[in-house]
Amino acid sequence: MTCQKFFVALLHWAEFIYVITAFNFSYPITPWRFKLFCMPPNTTHDVVLPPGISKNTSDLNGQYEAAVEAKFNSSGTYFSNFSSKPTVHCCFWSEEDKNCSVHADNIEGKEVVSTVNSAVFQQIGANWNIQCWMKEDLKLFICYMESLFKNSVKNYDLKVHLLYVMPEVLEESPLVPQKGSFQLVQCNCSVHECYECRVPVPTAKLNYTLFMYLKITSAGVIFQSPLMSVQPINIVKPDPPLDLRMEITDSGHLKISWSSPTLLPFQLQYQVKYSENSTTNMRETDEIVSATSLLVGSVLPGSSYEVQVRGKRLDGPGVWSDWSSPLIFTTQDVIYFPPKILTTVGSNVSFHCIYKNENKIVSSKKIVWWMNLAEKIPQSQYNVVGDHVSKVTFPNVNATKPRGKFTYDAVYCCNEHECHHRYAELYVIDVNINISCETDGYLTKMTCRWSTNTIQSLVGSTLQMRYHRSSLYCADVPSIHPTSEPKDCNLQRDGFYECVFQPIFLFSGYTMWIGINHSLGSLASPPMCVVPDSVVKPLPPPSVKAEITVKIGLLKISWEKPIFPENNLQFQIRYGLSGKEVQWKIHEVYDAKSRSASLPVPDLCTVYAAQVRCKRLDGQGYWSNWSSPAYTVVMDVKVPVRGPEFWRMIDENTTKKERNVTLLWKPLMKNDSLCSVRRYVVKHHTSRNGTWSEDVGNHTKFTFLWTEQAHTITVLAVNSIGASLANFNLTFSWPMSKVNIVQSLSAYPLNSSCMILSWTLSPSDYNLMYFILEWKILNEDNEIKWLRIPSSVKKYYIHDHFIPIEKYQFSLYPIFTEGVGKPKTINSFTQDDIEKRQNDSGLYVLVPIIISSSTLLLGTLLISHQRMKKLFWEDVPNPKNCSWAQGLNFQKPETFEHLFIKHTESVTFGPLLLEPETISEDISVDTSWKTKDEKAPTAMVSLLLTTPDLEKGSICITDQCNSADFSEAESTKITCEDESRREPSVKYATLLSSSKSIEIDEEQGLINSSVSKCFSDRNSLSKDSFSNSSWEIETQAFFMLSDQHPNIISPHLTFSEGLDKLLKLEGNFLEENNDEKSVYYLGVTSIKKRESDVFLTDESSVLCPFPAHCLFTGYRILQDSCSHLVENTFNLGTSGQKTFVSYLPQFQTCSTQTQKIMENKMCDLTV
Amino acid sequence: MRGGPLCQFLCLWLCLSCVEAVPMQKIQDDTKVLIKTIITRINGISHMQSVSKYMVTGLDFLPGFQSVLGLSMMNELLETYQKILINLPSRNLMQISNDMENLQHLLQLLASSKGCHFHQAEGLQSLKGSILEASLYSTEVVVLNGLKAFLQTMLRQLEFNPEC
């Protein structure tokens, strides 16, 4: 029994060992594809076979059986008999194995495993391709099964299952699992006749051994694979590489790069399949590399490159990934690398280029670069990298200016004189975006603003603000932190983006920048760091008040400190007169504890507006807004500065002993009353009654009875503070009313609103306090007007509305301490002013008369001239018969000078005068002309304005002078006439001598000298040409003028302007007692001819327009009596005409008396 | 657990390295300004303007303090109040909580200049959610009152250049 038990135990042990041995014979799954061959059981019945089972199974049955029989019972197992269906023996075969592992059921229902020649199964049975792998995520195990025979056998009830088991513990030699431990997974048919079995594998068990087998059921037949085993980590199949790309390096090589999967715990190796197809070259390369990029040689223009990459575990078994999608890279005839550049302003960028022209690559030395087809890039920026690669560098690039939709600069690589149409694109973005931040007054919110309006190069980019907050303060140099947060910003109406941080960390550093996302990449603006505490804009100071301090008179402004910030603050006050447009004045307060300021203001009785703002004393942050304005209230500040100025009116109708005196005063202005007057008080003082006061209220007139010798009055102004301290006194004294110290008083009107008065005083022993100037319209009983004038003043301007046609009475009262003195009264303006007005009024009458007369005269002269020419030319002998005229062409004389000069050259002047013709009837030389040389050649206008001796000059002093002027208006009449140049060169000269000698005053001499100075050329010509003194006299006679015609050429002087000029002389005439001086004006008209005439008439004081350009252009001076006629022709100034004196002895003139100016006549001596 | 102090030290060191150029006087001034700012903020909260001086019981988690405080104690109290404030859901306290965080960093900066090393404050164990939910108003008033008193004391102490 013991032996039997021993043998039984031995038998079981042997059986156990057998099983172990059988399972250890599991098929190791390879990383590559293997085949599964299955043979039906030894029956030849024609069954409907599943896909993959060959039809010729029966034909080969004998061979199959023979093969099986040969190695039967070589191995077996017990567990395969799990169903009653017939089981087919299968075996695996891979490219490395020649034998197949066969499973078969024996009679006892146990499966046996044997090995047969795989060639047998290749000919018969069902065959599948199988590949198993672990996905890249290392979580899913997949077995993929594909039928080898693509016959048309009907897929009849085919089911595929995978049974697997994963041990719980990692073992180096795992035991064969029990039958019941296998888990069943159904395999799904993903595509036609392909099945995929998925087994989830925990990541922690990637190194465990996975046991499994396949069971294929079809038409009641079960095909069962041998047991398979695998460690999942050894068959990991990565995903294909991503992001495959090709680019050209700076050296002109093609670089293939890709991205590796990031999930795998091991490195990968890559296989690159690359082909190049160009006109000159065809090649294919297959390389295995461990890096994620590969350089494949120089790139060629006009070529096509195709590349694919796959990956596999580098240092261990694994499965190749699928190939990546093929990437095709085609190069153009002109290759730019990089083809596009995105950069920031100020950086340096470079482009490379290979240029192919007509199947030939251009030498890099012949390549030139252009920008935007408009600007050739200097060759200094070129570099030759190789034989065919040219490089251009742009240093310190500026921002691209968008041109329409083109937001880049086009960079062209050209072959000497031609450029290919392709170009590189340069995008230069100005990223200098300024971000400004401001913390609110409550220190809870920081608002940052930035704008891109001014940056055109940002068009097309998307912007986003990013920031990083440090715990405290900012770094010295802000930098872009790798961990940043985006910040939403809102676009405002003003084009700014506004980003709000709330709540804030007051002392943290916020580093901010703008991220710029462009289609070519990303850029960032320079980062800036802000501590919210340093950009606080405080709230405006609250409780601002303004007032004018009583009795001090200062503008006091008070305020309170805003609740935030807690730092020391400085304040700024602005104040000004309240109104629509306040003229602000600024006052700074740097004392942080100060809460008020008192400021002096000029006007205490006006409403002032004041505002206050604040800022941190250390200068950080911003000024707050101005507080709401505070206004002062006008109220009495002090007692009135002074009492009112007052004057009196005395009722003359009363008796001398008692007079009614009415006091008048002007209401005090605010500046004097500070700021209002409640009432006035009149204070009396007499020697008999002492002092008493009377309250007048708000009236400005008060009447009292003056009965005593002296009565002193004081008027006080009273406001809410008190009575004025400084007041004016006026003493009415009988004795003093006879004291006369005002010697003279003169009034000169400046214009209708201003009058100037001057006076002279005689010495006095009395204490002169001031003057009262009183004026009114004469003979009218309207109110008087008065002014208080300080005692030191000698002249005074009165501003009033003066009516020119009215006469005024002016009275100047000296006010002494002892009483009111005797006034000086004048009743009208000065005589000069009256005359001036008269002259001015006559001006408007005479000017039209003169103009019309001039026109008439001109017409008369023209007619006379024509008539005389016609009349006399018939009797004129042929001048060529004269001895002096030999050789002269009178038909075409060059000039009269030439005529005369030639004459003097050929014949002396003396004999000419001996000719029988009479030159002139009478030549009178007045002795007064002798004085002319003694006069200084002073300009006449300046003479009028500056000479102190006007009474000796053009200004007539007395009325008698005026009358005498007119009576003595006999003087030389000088008539000047010329002919047109186109006329024959004949000049008619008429010399009229005056019947009387002429009184020539000094002024005429002055005029003569001054004009002579201007006419120096003409005079010199005369003197040179004539030795006879009569000609000198003739010349000078031109300037003979009567004294009532001052003949002073002066600018137009109006009523006021004339007095303005006089006022400049006031230092002279005001102090010269009553020497009234008459002011004379020169009457001058000008005619725009070569020779203009000037008519001086009796009414020559009429002011005529006298344009400056007409001065001295030519004169015809006429007087009542004409005794001489001297032909003088002047050509002065800028007329450019030549001066000449014509003389023809054949013609003589006789004098003609002309009684009036307008009746000038020209006479010929021959008549 | 051991990594906590290390991380805190590293953070502090990082913070110090960033602001090493900041003068100590500025740090002191900013600390005082921030304390005053927090006090003003507390005073500005509407229900904190008229608080009775009655003792409120049941809120024993609030830290007590003495009239003389060292920098270390200040830091602990700040951290405790900071944790309480974070647990209070009032919007009014978000800004104060941020200010407290800034204040704590400033205090640590100030202490580091004197060679003081702070210990991490122990977790707040007794602040129970049930109390917050049931007595939110009371808690907020009492906490803010306590915080204000503490800050006023701290402000006075900073004038005397306190020790660690």
C-alpha cells in the first residue's frame, strides 16, 4: 500500500511536471508580424470554412496526417478541451522560424502540442497575419489579425476572441496560469476581414508577462492558437513623429526636423526616408538617426523633396511606428532662407538667397539686393556665404510701414540687372508699447492703459497683456517672467486699452508687457514694472473753503487731507477772480501738515475762486484732480481806506455873508470802501461853533449854510467795520478866496474824449494841498464836472466827452490848507486850436476845388500848348541857320542837355547872350535870397517837428501875422511847363518877374536850401553851365515863397495828430507863458506826372494829402502876383527822368499877372 | 512636511534677492504707511465705525497679544489674522487681506535685516466653519477690531525699533 501510494504520488508529480513543461512552451510574441496557420481535424468533409481556411484542405489531408503522425505525442496539455466542438490545430510561424507549433486534442480530451514543418501549413489550412503591440500611451495592448487569403468565401458566423491573463506578481519565470484564470476579450472587426483585439494593461505592469491565446470560431469549428506570451514594454509602438518640417539653413543645407513624442519613458531612434527630385539629380536616402533633425545636403533651386519619418525604441526591443505623413518641400528658382522674418525694431536680420537663372545657379558675387523694388540695398550690407549663397544684413531695422494690405517689406534677390518676382518678407514690428498705470485714491484699484494707435506695424497682430506679480517691489531691471498671467483689457473710445487690477497688492511689483501674436510668431513688448503705491493719484482734498479774512485782508484757503494715501502730501492752490475765464495764480504748499494758506490779493472786494489739489510729497504718483472750487463772499473787510473826495457848489445868489454851499462827492468804490459804505458823515468845524457831525446816509450831496469866515468840512465814509480814517478836508475861507497863485491856464484838445490842461503858478506862502479842476460847457447850466489834482502836477489830462463845437469853461482852484484859493478860469480852447479846427474844416472844401482846378488847368495848358506850337513854328527860323546850332540835329535830339552841352562846346555862353534876341525881360534879385546860404540844410518835416523856434519858422504867432501874410502875398510866380518827350525838342520858357521885392523869411531859405540839397545835381548843372548870375537867380527864384505860406512840406496832420505832435513840444510851449503860436500847414498837391505841380494858395494852410513818393517830384509854385517866369524843370527822386534846362533864344516869354491861383496863364514874349 | 519651512525660506530668499536694493528706511516707512492704510480701511468699513466695547464671547480663536511685541510675535499674529481674514467671505476684506500679505512680507524683510528668523505659525485649529456660518457678522466685527488694535500696537512698537 505504501508503494502504491508512493507511485500514485509520483504519478501526480510527473503529471504536474508535464503541465509545467507544456505551458513553458508558450510562443513569445515578436515585435514584428507573425503568421497563424490552422488545420482542421482529420476529416475531409466539405465544410463551410471561415475566411483564411484554404479550400484545398482535403486535398492535402493525407500529407497533413502524415506530418502530424511523424511527431505526434511530442507534447500535450489537458485544458484545451473546453467545448464539444471540433478543434483545429494551429501553429505560429514567423520569418525566423521554420517550424510551427501545433496544438491538437488527443483522445483523452487533452491537448497536445507538437511541432510540424510550417511549409505544410502554408499550403493548407487557415492562415492569418498577426501583429501585437503596446500603444504609445502605455495603457492599451493591441493585437491585430488579418486574413492572408482574400478569397471570396462567405464570412459566416466568424468570431474571434483573445484570452489573456496578467500575473499579479512580477516573476522572472512565470508559471502557466490556470485555465479558469484567462480573461476573454472579443475582437472587433475594424475593417474587412481584419480583427483588432484590445487588452488594457496597467502602466505598473508593463514589465509583467502577459499570457494569451486566440480562439477563432466559425461554422462550428474552433481554431485555437498556441499559447503566446509577451512583456508589453518590449513591444511598444510609438506614434508617428509629429510636426515634420523642412527648412534651409543659413549655409544652404536642407534640414529635416520633427518632434518626438513626449509620453514615452525611453528614447527613440528615427528612420528618415527622403527623396530628392530635381532637374539635375534624383536620389533617395534612408537614414536612421537618434536626433530629431537631419541635414541632407545642399538644397537646389527648382527641386522637390519628399520626406517621411518613423520612430522606434532606441535601446531595447520595440515596434516601429507607422510612417509619418509624407512632407513635400519644393524649392523655387530663387530660394530665400528664411523666406520670412518677424523681428522687432532695432534688431539685426539677415536673408540668404540662391538664384537660379535658366537652369544655372547664379554666382553669389553677381547677386544684388533690392528693397520693395524701389531701393537698392548698399553692397556694404552683402556677404558671400558660398559660391551660390548671398547674404544681406539689415542692421538696426526700423518698423515696417504698411502699404495698403502689405504689412511687410519685400526683399528682392536679383541677378545683376534682373529680379525674380519672388521675394522674401521682412516684418519689423515696433513693440515699444508704453503702459501707464494709475492707482485710484482709495488704493484699491490700479488701472493700466496702453495704446497701439501710433504703431502701424502692429496691424494684423493680436495683442494681449500679460503680467507677473512679485511679492514686494520691482526688480531693478524688469524681465519677462516665465510664469505669467493674461490680463483682460477693454478698448476705450479714445483708442486706449484699459486693464484694471482690483484688488491690488499695494507694495507688490507688477511686471507687465504686451504679448504680440503674429502669423509668423510671437513677440513681446519691453516689460515694465509698477508698484501700485508709487502711482497713486490721490483724491482731491475735501472741505476746501475760501474767505477774505476780516481786518487782515488776505485770501485764506483751507482744506483737509484726503483719507488716502497715508504718505505726506504736498498741496497746490490755484485762485483767481471768479468769472467765466479765471486767470489762475498758483501757490505751492510743501508743508504736509499745513491745512490752510493766506494769500495777498489785490482786490479784497471781489469774489475769488480757489481750488486745491495734492500729491505725495516725495514726488511719486500723480497730482490729484482739482477740488471743487470754493468762492469767497464779498463783505466788509476793513474800515474804508479814505473818505470821499468832495467839492462844492456855491449859490451865488445869496448874500456875501451867507452862502448856500452844496457839497458833492463821488460814491466810494469798493477798493476804497472795503467793501461797502453804509453811510456818509459830514463833519463841520468852525471857530465859533467848534466841531459837529451830520449823518447824510447814502446820499452824495449835502447843503449847508456858510456863515463864518472859515468853515472846514470833512466827509467820512462809514461801513460795518467803522469810519474812514483818512479823509479830505475843505475849508471855506473868505480871505483865502482872493489868493491867486494860478498865473495861466491853457487847454488843448487831444481828441473828443481827451483834453490836456496846463497851468503855471506863482510863488505863494500858503500850503497848497491840491487843485480842483472844474469844467462845464459855457453858457449852459448843466452840471459841472470836477477833478481833484495833486499839487505837484503842472498839466493834466481830462478824459471826458467833449463836443468840438461847444466851448468849455475850465476853472482851476488851488486848495490850500487855509482854504480854497481864487480860481483861474478860461472860457474856451486856445486860439491855435480854433484856427486849426478852422483850417481843418476848410480842408474838406479846398481839396475838391484844387483837384478840379488842377484838371481844368491841365486841359488849358494842353490846348494852349498845341495852339502855341502851331502858331509859332511857322515863324520860327530854321535853327540850323544859326551859328550855334551848326551840326545839331533838332529833329532827333538825344536830350536837351546834349543840345545845350553841344552848344556850349561849340559856342561860348557869352556870345549867345549877345544874340539880338532878348532872353528875359526882367531879372530881379532880391536881397533876401542872400540869407539862403546861411541856413542849415535841414529837412523840412523835421524842422516842423523839432525846431524850438516855431514862431520864427512856419508858425505865425499872432492874428496880425495872418493878415499880413495875406496882404503880402506878392511873390514870384514860377510857371513850369514841359513838353512831351515825343514832341520836337523845343522848350518854352517864360520868366515872369515880380513887381515887388519879396520878403523872404528864414524858413524859405531853409526850404530852398533843403530842396537845393535834394536838387544838388540840378544846381550843379546850372552852376556849371552858366556863369551868368542871372541864371542863379532864376534858379533860386523858383523857391520864392510868401511868408503866409509856410511851405513846409509835412505829412498830413489831423486835428488830433497835429496836437499829438504839439504835445511833444509841450515841454516848450507849456512853459512859455501865453505865447500862442499859429501852426501852418503846407498845401501840396501832387500829380503823377514827370513834373508835378504844387499850388500854394492863400488858403495854403489847408492840409492836402501829400504822399511821400510825391515829395519833391516837381513843383509849380504860384502866387498872386507873378513877375518872373522861370522855367525850371526838375526831375527828382526816383522818377529816373533827366534834368535839363532848355533854352531857345528864339522864344521869349512875357510876364502875365495872375490874380488867382487857378488863373495861371502862360504867355509868350512874341505874342 | 519638512519641505514647508524650506520652501518658505526659499521664497523669502527669492524675495530678498529681488529687493535687496531697497533701502531699509523705505521698508520701514512703507511698513508704517501700510499699517496706517489698513487701519484706515478698517475704519472706513461702515459697520466698523460705531462698535460697542462689549465683550463678545465664543470667539476664543482670536489671538491675544501683549503690549510689547517682538518682530517674531508680530509675524505670527499677522499670519493668524491673515488666515482668519481669508476664511471670512466678505468682499470688503479682500483688499485688507492683500494688504496683510504685503505687510507680512515687509515685516519679514525688516526682520531679515536684523537677522531674525521666523518660525512658521501653527495652523489655526479652532476656527470652525460652524462659527463662521452662524456668527459671520460678529466674527467680522470682532476680528477687525482685534486686528485694528493689534496694528495700532504694532505701529507704536515699530517706532521703538523692536527686537526679534
